[in-house]
Amino acid sequence: MYNNYIRLGVNIDHCATVRQARYRNYERLSGGIVEPDPLFFALLAERAGADGITVHPRADGRHIQRGDVERLCAAIQIPLNMEMGCTREMVAFAVDIKPRTVCLVPETRDEVTTEGGLDIAGQTGRVLDVVEAMHANGTDVSLFIDPEPEQIECAAKMKVRFVELHTGSFANGWHSESTRVHELAKIRAATELAQQYGITVNLGHGINYTNVADLRSIPGIHEMNIGHTIVARALMVGVEEAVKEMRRRMNPGLF
Ligand code: PXP
């Protein structure tokens, strides 16, 4: 559409977090009085120009439910990116619903949100099995990894089309100038290395309306997957305005 345009994938998990806070025991219901409905959120995001919707159905079902993912598949026009742990159950679910991409992430029950990249260098066989199962299913794979050279090298060997570099350390350390500069340089170097291998680079975790200004300066970023800050802002200004404002900040001057 535009040169150098960075795509926005809106992660709607935390819309479901709010719903589950009240309606956890009503998981067979959806929409109607069981609010807020993540599908409604996704449709508003789509109307505001989001380029994709991201969800992470977790083993403990704490936010997005499998039924939500099925309803999304049937209703949205933009691609669905499903984050998932490397488990047999999730592979079977992904084969069933065929999202456009899956993003393999680490998953432990006690973390509040994804806290580190998937250590693909430390568990190559297990991850490769899932990558191959997804490729056989016609689903593109992204690996959510820390911006470390050995993780990139390993991703290249697995022949994935995408990596999503974990921007959490950058985001958490953003208020310290030395940390910010250091972490940004790591993400930039990892991006360049991945691009040399022909891997398309996405970014995600902890990106907000302020720190996005640093990340957008890295050449060739394909997509940013952003959740918490958009859901939080949507409470104040509405979903469409929250999404439009993020797209503008990711791509200043383009529209
Ligand atoms: N990308 C991945 C792989 C994630 O697991 C998450 C959620 O932790 C996000 C992006 C979105 O992060 P945030 O909600 O901090 O924007």
C-alpha cells in the first residue's frame, strides 16, 4: 500500500481479560450481555485500519477462549495471527482453524503475560516439530524470540518466514537512557541479521504510544503486534480512535 509502511496487528487478548474478570463461569456464552465481546473489538479495529488481529488462547483459558477464535475466523476479513505454546493440543487446534499465521511463544501458567522469548536454540527438536506440522498445514510460522544472534541463526535453520522480536526488555528499560539505547541497538542488530537470512521481522511486547517512536526507526520492520496499550487507550477514546492513533504513530506522515 505505502512504501515502508509498518503493519499493525492488534492483540485483543486484554479485551477478553476484562470479560473474563466478570463472566469467567459463563464461557459458553458470547456477545450480548456478556461484555466486552472481543469479536466486536476486532471488527472495530478492522474498520479503523488494523492490518491483522492477534490472539493467544492459553492453556489456562485466562482470556481469549477457543470459541472466540472460531468466531473471529468466521467474521474478520484481515489476517488472524494466533500465538500458541508448543503443545499437541494447540497444534491440533491450529490445524483445525487454520489461522493465517501462528506465532510460537513460551507459555508458563504463572506468568501474567508472555515474559521472555521462546528459547528455540535450547529446544530445537520440539519447536521444529511444531514448525513442520504448521508448514504442512499451509500455515506460516513466526517465532517469538529474544533479539539474540543465536536465536536468529536457529530460526533461519528452521526455515520460518517470520520472527517476532521480543521488545519487552526495551520497553521495560525505556526510562533509562542507557538501557533504551542498548536494547534498541540489540533489536536493530537482530533485525539486520534476520533480514540477511531473508526472514521477515515483526516486533511485539510492551510497545506503547510513546516508545513506538524509537522502534519505528528500525528499517524494514514488517509488523508490530500491540495489545495492552491499545486496549487501555480504547477505554478512554474508543477502539477506532485508539487504533488510528497507533497507526499514525507507527507511520507518521503516511496518512
Ligand atoms: N507479541 C507477543 C508474542 C505477545 O505474547 C504479546 C502479549 O504479551 C504481545 C505481542 C502484545 O504485547 P502487549 O500487550 O504488551 O502489547
